[in-house]
Amino acid sequence: MTGTELAKLMCSGNWLAKIINYEIIEGNAIWRLGLVLLVVLFSMATGRIAQFAINNYALAREKKQGLALITLFLKCLSKPILVAIFAIGLYLCKLCLVFGEAGISDTIETGWGRITQAVAAIAVAYAIYRLVDIVEYYLHRWTGKTETKLDDMLVPVVRKSLRVTIVIFAAIYIVDNILDQNVSSILLGAGVGGIAIALAAKDTIANFFGSVTIFADRPFQIDEMVKINEHCGPVEEVGFRSTKIRTLQGHLVTVPNSVIANSMVENIGRRPFIRRTSNITITYNSGHTKAQKAVEIIKDILANVSEVNAVADKPPRVYFSDFNDWSLNIYMSYWVSPPDYWLYQQTNERVNMEMMKRFEAEKIDFAFPSQTLYLKKD
């Protein structure tokens, strides 16, 4: 409306009614456009109010009754309800306008209807997308009852997979059924491009199937000590692409899952005991008497260590085994249980200190690599 037209309307009788009924868009007066604006504002405000009310009610239920199924359901629907009410507002806006020969073109009417349906479909898909949180909650409860911690890492994998599937199906439905686009040609083009992407991302795909192998075979659990190739330490995280290991030096090593699937995995954390094998060497001048005494001392020491005798079918072994080049060799082997690494070191220290003390009392000398030269005089 130009300024001149507005002045003419104001000078004529019933100018307010004429301005209100003045057609700005084909067949649609100002009051219709104002009504559309009011419907949009009302739908957005109603959506915010509904979202706020649902959130507050869900929080109140959670404080009184805990995190129950209904509370989770309400929390999941608090955000999609805003999109759903906006879709209703778009539909009501369409009813406020005049389309066809006396109004806006049929093409715009058709496009408006499709946009409204698309927003409604997005609201439904968004609600299903958020309802995955309920599945995640009950999966966490189920995995919390199991002893393995690897199940806990599987929960986010399931959650992401479900959400990606929902997004893909929602997009296909909107494009095919609402926007009337040829999904087959789109998927065919995506398939050709997907082959090239798959060839470029073959390592990523191999790592994904490696993660599937890890979750299926469960060669280790979270926090278990493992050795993979030259890396040794507890497992911190298992993901789609890689597994994180914290080495004994404190470094965080990221190992691709495809490497783990094709490597020897030594699970140190599942050992029932820790074995120590050692050679105790004494000097040749000890003679058979002190050699026999040394064997008896070591046997007596090990017989009085509870951690060494915890494994019933694996008693400690002590033998006078060899005549070395520079020493008499006593073979010692025992198993420490429970398999705690630091308990193992403490046990070794107690055995070593007691052995040194008893050998010193019996005047039995430990041997070390040495040579004795005899010079013959003519």
C-alpha cells in the first residue's frame, strides 16, 4: 500500500474497515495476514509453555517417585512437543488464507501443505529419536547387573546406531512420501559415490568390524590388564574405531580395532596367579654340604609364605639344577596368588630378604660372574 492510497482510504468513510479489508496479497486482506502472524506467535508461545509445563511436571515426579518410565517418557517428549505444536500452527495458518482462483496460487498451497506435513513428520521422528533415551536407561540398568564392564561400552554404540537409523528412515520417508522426490535415483547416486567413499574409508570399515569382533568375543573387559603387540596396560575405553590402553608408563595408547582383531591379545588381568622363576647362584667353594643347606633354606622360606602356598596344585619348586661355569645353580619357582602385581613384588621382596639373612648366617656366598686364573710356575 502506497502513502497516497493510504491517504485516500483515511479521507473516505469507514476508512478503518477499508484498511483492514485492503488486499495486500491476492485475495488476502490485511486482517488475514495479521491472523497468520498471531497464529504463528500463539503456536510458538503455546509450545514453549507446554514444554515448560511438561519439564516441571517430570522433575516433580522424579523428586517424589524417582526416575520411572512415565517420567522418562515425559522428558523425552518435552522438546518434540514444541515442533508438533508449531506444525499445528502452520496448518491453522493455511486455513486463515485464501488459495485458488480467488487467492494465492495452488502451487504455494501445495508447497505449504507439504512443509506442514514435513514439520509434523520431523516432530514424530524427533519424538522417536528422544525415546531412545528410555532404551538407553534400561540397557544401563541391565548392564549394571552384569560383572563385565564391556557391556557398558556397548550401550552408547546401540544408542548411536538406533538414532542414526531413525534419522535415515525419517529422511527417506519425508523425501519420498511428502516431497515426492525419486528416492531410488538419489540412493543410486549415493551408492555410486558410496563405493568410492568405501574404498577410501576401508580402514574405518575394518575398524568398525574389529569393534564388532571385540564386543562379540570379549577377549578383555574394561580395566583389565592386556598386552597387545608391544603395548601393555589396562583397557580404558572401547569405541567404534579404536581401543584406548593406558600403559604402565602412564601414556594413553590408541590401538585400531582392526589391529586388535588380527593380533594376539594377552589378557594379563585374567591370570589366576603370577609365577616367578629364578636361578639362585652360590660359589663353587660352598661344597655339597652348603649347597644342600641352601636348598633346604629356600624350601623352608617358601613353605612359610602364605601367598606362595595359596595355589594347591602348584607347590613351590626348588632344585640344585646345574653346574655353571662360575657357580652352582639352584632353580627356584613359585606361584603367587591372588594375582596382584604389587602383592607379587612384596612377596618377592620378603623371600629375597629372608634368603639373604639366612645365607649370611650360614656363611653361604652368592656367586657372580667371575674367572679364576691359576698360574703354574716351572
